[in-house]
Amino acid sequence: MKVKSDFITNSSSTNFIISAPFKEGNLRTTIEIPVDLSNYVTRTFTTEEEVIDYYGKSELNNPEVEEIMKEIKKGRMVHMLECSDHEDSVETVLCENGLEDVKMPKGVKVLRGDGGY
């Protein structure tokens, strides 16, 4: 039976208590959680025409647009995702860290995934 005798609030939060060795101040860990990136898709390109309509013909020599076009020519969809650090915690983590080190589902390729501001 769990009994919570302290740290009780009316908000949807919780507190944790941990112990660590005196001489080691490192509390860094890795937490893996499932994230459905489709929740952050704001635009999907399936044809070259859609890319041209969005970026304009003047951007066709842009390396990023060239990479998008290559993927579409391979018969793949290209998704643009948008995250804000003013939304949920997952979005904040994605904004700060990007997608470069995220384990992606098989067949999913990160074309631009750098984090930071």
C-alpha cells in the first residue's frame, strides 16, 4: 500500500526522494519515453509540386530543399515538425536536444534534426 504523507498538493505534480553518495554529485540519467512524432507534424510533402509551392522555385538549389526533393523522388513522404518550448515537456526536450540522437523507427530518416535555439 502506498502512503503519501508529505509533498501533497492540488496540482498534477509529484515529488521524488533519492539518495546519492556524498562525494559524487552526478545525478545525470537518461529517461526514454515513447513519443508519437505525428503529433508534431505541421506539413507533409508527397510531391515535388508541393515542395515548390511551399519553398518557391528560387529555393530549388537550397541543399535542404534538394534533400527533400531526393526523398520524394524515392517515393517517400517528408514531414515538417514544429515544437515549442512553451508547450508540453516533450516539446521542450525536442527543442533543446533535437532529433539527431533520437532512436527513430526503422525506415525513418532525419533530414534536419538539430536542437538548440
